[in-house]
Amino acid sequence: MQRFSATDKFVKVPVKGEIRLDQFLKWSNISATGGQSKILVMTGEVKVNGEVETRRGRLLQEGDTIQFKETEYFVFYPGGEC
């Protein structure tokens, strides 16, 4: 289990079911375009569950964490699984 300090930025992002990493980056406003998402992932600037992820089509599920720069984003399904 990952631990978060009081100085870490942590954002919960609600999604409806599985979502691809590149879609998540746009949905959570990390990137403005699909092209920008592609570049961020392919250059290794994004981590999923603590590991660098270079597959923009990686399917994310509830409970996954995405890290970009100093912020971690937590994927969750509002009201439970859809």
C-alpha cells in the first residue's frame, strides 16, 4: 500500500468503468489533447501504480493511481462499480 504524506497532492477522479490511460489524462485535465496525452505517456512522464507506463492504451480500473509530476490521481467509480 502506498503512503501519502501531508505535502503530497492527491486528487480523486471519478470515472464510469474502465478507461484508457490516454483518455484519463484528458478526462482529469492533465493534458489538453489526445496528442499531448500520447507524448506524456510515450516519454515516460506518467506512472501507474508507482511504475512508469508507456502504453497509452493501458486500461485503468478502480483503485489505480496515476502520478504526473508532483500530483497523484486516484481512479474511483462513484457509487461503486458501474
